[in-house]
Amino acid sequence: MPLRVVIVTESFPPDVNGVAHCALQTARHLAARGHEPLVIAPAAAGAAPSASGSASASGSGPAAPAGSWAGTWSGSWSGAGCASDSGLPYPVVRVPSLPLPGYPQVRVALPSRRVAAALTAHRADIVHLAGPFVLGARGMAAAARLGIPAVAVYQTDLAGYARTYVGAGEGTAWRRLRAVHSAADRTLAPSTAALRDLEEHGVPRVRLWARGVDTERFRPSLRDDALRRALAPGGELLVGYVGRLAPEKQVELLAGVCGLPGVRVVVVGDGPSEPSLRAALPGAVFLGRRTGDELARIFASLDAFAHTGPYETFCQTVQEAMASGVPVIAPAAGGPLDLVRHGNTGLLVEPRDPAAVRAAVSALAGDAGLRAAYGRAGRAAVETRTWAAVGDELIGHYTDVLRERTAVAA
């Protein structure tokens, strides 16, 4: 029987981040499997909120046209982008939002009655809370009032962000997270490190649910010699970072790599740290935000991928690099611990240690055979991690929660 699912997400395309991408893939998969999703998300910059929750939530909408953005947006940094929600195979309710002070790329939803109205109008069987914190907390409260079961998906290390941005507030962040997730029927963690963190902070009913990767878009055959010559005219080894340019990502740890002979650092992404990083990474090539097939071509053309952020609950770009056949260097913390097999698909290094990052890049730079072996092993490791496979796992979690609610009621 089709499930009527309301996805309450803190971010949604055209935003480009892990929460937005996962919410999009979830909605797409539910629609493809014959279920009836509805998305509630903050209004994007410059866009008006939905006129009314009930009007937006009346039915599943038209099928997405061939070649639409819904069919091409893939990868945490590979979105085609879109100015509106028209053409999606499910309705989207937008609530008023404001930019986060000091980080305008992140928008925070304002209080709105549209959340409860949309849940009621859609006749939701279950509520999916994507990275719940502000809008998700309201979605959880509305679901509880209406007696609708809820699944909360943990995606962002907000305590780590509190440390990075204000130097305090970790306890406050965890109290907020614990309150929202404890009210849910089930919390889904993207990695074993995240699951352990949640349990240690008193969150009950936690299960593991990883993320998928588009192995058709991200593939080794896209390696482009012309692009490589443009980025490294002297034949340098290309070491890339892809993601937001923000303090918590600690991209400045690549400064030592910029000093290695015969190595060129390539940075893909944008964010508030870009001006300081341009000064900190001499000789690096900054490509800005790149999306879709263009990003996949860049990934495949790298010789190594280096991720520096220590607060990743999963780290989608690591999977995209592996799918592209590129060896990975990542901190031995959080999500990368599940993704990177040290000495097999890449190298795990001490978090926040620029010397360790430099040494790992140096080791790969001097051994083409090792890079090729790690790249092949990485591709093999992710070939079965499709969004369809993890989407079906998610539907299984929904089914379990609904069954448990029925048993309690009986």
C-alpha cells in the first residue's frame, strides 16, 4: 500500500549540501516506488514561501519532464540548480526563512502554521525529519500533536559547529538534538561514529542508515586529459577538495600540500572562507561551485581527493571520489571511518594535522601504482551503494515504525 510521507527538511534544492541532497533523493525514490511524498522546506533566497500549505499539499503533482532539474540534480555538490519547485513529481511547501547571520548560504525557517496544515492536508502516514533542528523540531511537535509516527535522520554535527563558530554551546546543541530525536519513533544515523555519538548523548532507538552514491554519473571513464592540462600545464599531480568553504571544513590544512613539488591543489566549492583560503593556499586553483556532469569530470580527473573536515557525520564527497576511481585521504573521524579502508581505498590521517595530510599526499604522489590500486578498490567498494538500494532500506525503516505503532496501539 502506498505510504503518504511528509519530509520536513532544514534544506532543499536549490541549496547545495548534504541535507538538501539526501532529502531530494529520498523524495525522488519514494515517488519512483509509488509512494506519495510531500516536502516541507525553508523558502530559498529571493523566493516567496508557498501561498498555503493545504493548497500545495493536495496530491502528488505532475510527473517531472524529461531533462528536468529533478532528473539531473545528483551528488552533494553536483546539482544542476533550480529557481523553483515546479515540475517535481511531488508537492513542495516552502515556509518563510531568513539567512543565518554570517553565513547567508544557510537559511533558517521562521515559525509557521504551514507545517501542521501540510501534515493534515496530506493525510500523512509518517513524517520524515531530515537533519531536524529548527524546522524539524516544529515538524516533530506537529507530528506528536497529530499522533503521526516520525523518523528523524541525523545528518549534521551541530555540536561540532558550535565549537567551531562560537567556541561553546556544545551542551546546548546536544540538548536540542536529544529533545527532537528522543521524541521520534526512530533515529537514523549515517555512520557508526554518528550512531555511537547519539547513543552516548542519550538518544534512544537509533539505527544505522547510510547514504547512496550515483555510480553512473561519477565514474573513472570521465577522466579528461584536456582538463588536466588546463589545471596542471606543467604535468603536476592534481589533489582536489570538493565541498563548502567554511571554517568547520578546515580546508586550510591543505596549505602544506601546496608546497609539495609537482603537486597542484584544486578547490571546488564556495562559502564564507573563500577569501582567507585563497591567501592560505598559494598556487591552488579555485574553480568555484561546479555541478552535474562538469563536477563528475573534475572528480575523475583528479589524482587524489583530500577531505579535511573532522565533523562529518557521513561525507558524501568521499563516496563520489571513490565512485570516480580516485584514492581518498580523509581524517580518521566521523563518517570517513566507515567509508575509507585505510591502506586499501585510501589513507586515514590524524584529524586537524596538516603534517599528516601533507605526508599522505606525498606518499600517494610518489607511487602511481598505489594510486591506481586504491582507486580501483574504491570504485568496487561503492558500486552497490546506489540510492535505490538505500532508499529501499529507508522504506523498510518506515514499515518497521508503522508496525511498532500498530502493535503498541493493539
